[in-house]
Amino acid sequence: MHIEHIRLLAKPFRALLAERNFKLSHNQALDFLASVAGLRNWPEANSMPSRLDAAVPNRPAAARLARRVVDGGGPEIEVDALLRLIAGDAGLQVWPDGPRPGIYACTEGKAAAAAVQIYLEETGDELFFTDGVCQGEDAAIVLGEHGLSSAGLSKVARGTLVVTGPMELNAENWEDNRARLIAASNCAESDMRVLLVCETLDPKNLHHDLALLLRLNEPAGFVDPNLRGVVDADGQLRVLEQFVGERPRPGPQTLPPPRVEAPPAVRDAVRAALAVRSTGLFVASTAASHESSRWSTLEIVLPLLATLGRVALVVENTRGSYGREITPPDIILALPTYTSVESAVVDECKVIVVDFPSHPTKDQMMKFADQALFVMTGHDLDVGSAFFHQFSDEDPERLEALVAVVGGAGFANELDGQQLWDVYAAVPGLKRRATGKPLDTVKILEKHRAIRWEDGYSDLAQEGLIPKGLLAKSYRRLSPPRARRSGKPRGVEPAVPQASHHPSAPTPIRTAKTSRRES
């Protein structure tokens, strides 16, 4: 190291200490930096320039500087941070003339495999680490169950290649991805080159999602500096001057009309609920006899919710569901899709549809329950069943955040307008008791139903619009767990609607208090 090199290091060294609330003058910084060459102070360094010329900016030199700072009353500084300061990229032990350390993202495993081949050719088959991709290479060291968080990675040579993925960017794995990406950033902080292979349904916003995952307590617009660039198709690691560009603002949204309009009573109940609370949780459940109709209730109420603002769809996972793929109606297909709840909220979506969310996604929904309305689907007519199939009564915060539960039941392949409805509407000022005991979810859902399915059942049966036995045959899966959750014994006979005595009425469908054996 030359004496002028030490002088140039004084300014960034002072800045590094200032970030840790420890201020030094220029001369004091030079005294500290003299320890890199094993000297006591700057006058001694001036008198022995040959010692400076022979000094090597390596880890032992950085460790000496770290001890000198502590001995001088300063803070403890990571040796790796000081090593980057005194050595820069020239201190890389592996592939010193390669691309800068950092995270390089791609969506193709082939691109990552090509990058690994380039690394092996340039370094003479130097070892690299992986948690999945390219683990068949002879030079690959497969990470254990801790993956990128393995303690051993903190001791590898600077410049080493680490390959991770594929990382599925979706709502179900969002928080797991955050932990994984933080570990990748820590590896990059230790001057490793990290290849990140991603699977996403929204590749145009991949960089925005990665930056969002690494934004913890930082303000909006922050981008982790370790997000360095991309992996090109030919395997070249390309540094980007700006990893995240300006996110395009969504334009005006026009949704296709539903096939069937909401009945006036349902429309009034939903509007009344939105007047009480416009953000939180909303369940649109359909007790459909045909799988293709499971979106029916959501399709009907979605235009009412769209008055709140932009509507979006969050993809829970990419595995598919229900044993076969069912094509949603046009109004659902027209929604913009997002990889996570957080991504949709950042884009200022006010109504976010999440079809059967997982537990991690529900936690995310509660985190942003005061910023958007989260809409879920279900398979039940009864509001209690629809709610309990999504949540449990041990979660009082979710009941407090509940805007409405709308349950509907149709009787044909296509909607024919003849439906049963069960609607719970939000209650003003609903809070948990002062004693700290949870709210009685069952009683609250039962008490504050704006529309009762029993009333509609009676009316349709008396008019002869329900063929005998149709409901019992089509909706056997209506098995609300409310009897178990409320502590009532199984096998309690439900109150039978008056319509059950009508000659054309079907076998009564199970209510919340009917046991499974009775069905």
C-alpha cells in the first residue's frame, strides 16, 4: 500500500465511523489507518514508507484496524466492512477480475447454469455453494438445511460464487422469501457473488418485488445496494446502474359487468357494511353444486366493492388447486395479478382478491387491514361456516376487521337468479371486551345477519321454486363447525324452518348446530 493510498482512505474511513456516531479529525483517521501496516501512528508511517509499501490489504490487516478503533474508544466494526474499505474489489480472493460482488437475479435456470460454467472456467474449477440449482457440478458444495443462513458461509473466500433458487415469488412464500433474500444480502455484504433464480408470474415487476422484500424499516423507494444486477441468457453477470426503475403507474380500470346483478337486498347490505368500514376482511362465499360456479358470489358483489378503488388479484401459489383448473369469469380474468399482498398495497390497490389464502398470507392481510379491503372466497352459504373456514374464533382481531360475509347458493350450472343469501354486515364500534376476553364470534355473526338464508329458504319453498331434495343432495358439504367451536354438544337438533312442512320443500340443509352424523 502506498502512502497516498492511505491518505485517500481517510475520508471514507471517517464517514464509516461517523455512521456509528464516532467522529474523527483527518489526522486522527490517519493515525488509526497506520495500524493497517502494523504501525503505531501516522508520524511513524511517514518515517517508514517501506513498511507501508510492503503492507497487504487483507483480513489480518483489517482485523488490526478494527482493534485499533476499539482501543481508541470507538465502536466495534465488522472486519469485512473494513476489509472492503481498505482493499476494495482488488482484495477479492476468488475471481478478482470478475464482476462486482452482489446479488444477480434471473428467471431462467439455464442462465444460472451458464454463469456457473463461466465461473468455473475463469477460476479453474473453484468451489461454489448452492442450495439447489447446479448441485450436480463436481465443484458444487450443497448447503444444508439452513441454506444461505449456514454459519460456514461467513468464512468462505471473498468473491466466491453462491447459487440459490428457484425462489417462488408468491403470496404463500412471501415471508420465507424475505428471510432467504436477507441471507443472500448478507452473503453479498461479505463480498460473495450470489446468483438468485426466481420463479414469478409477474416478471416485469421482479426487481420491484426483490427490492420490496429487502425493504425492512427503510422509507419508500429504498433499494438495497447489494441488489447488483442480472444474469443474461448467456450467463454473463451484468451490473445495473439502477436495479429498480420507476414503477409504472396503473391506468384507469374498467371491469366487465357480472353475468347477474346483485339483488337489491344484498346490494343494500354490502353498501351499509362498507359505510361502517371500507378496509379489512370480506368473505364472498358460494355453496355451488358445480365447481365452475364457485366464483358466483364474488362475481356478483365485486362491482359493489370496486367503488372503493382499484381492484387486484393476488396469486397465492403456482401449484393450481381443486384437482382441475376452472376458468374464472371474465370479471376475475380482467384483474391485474400481483405476487403478494404487500406488492398490491404498495401499488395502492384498494380491493385485493386473495382466493383461499394460506396462514402466512392471512398474517400479511391483517398487517395491511387498515389500508385495503381483502376479499376471500369460500364454499359455504352460512356466514358462520364461511368465516370459520377462513379463520377461527380464537382470532378476535380478525372479527374486528371483518367488513362483511356474503354467502350465496345457486341451483343450476348458470346463474338463474334464484338464490339463497346469508349476509353478515359490519357492526359499528365492535371491540373486544374490557375484561380482555375474546368476543363471542358465533353470537356476533348470528346476531348481526342483515339477510338470513332461512327466510329465503322458506319463501322459495313455499313458491315451489326449489325441487324436492335438491338442496340436501347438492350442498351436503355445508357443515359449519360452529357447534364444535361454541362448545355445544354434537347432535343437537336444529330449528327446522317452517318451509320444511311444505309438500314441495326439500330435506332441510344442515345449519350450524347440526352434527355431521345427521347429514
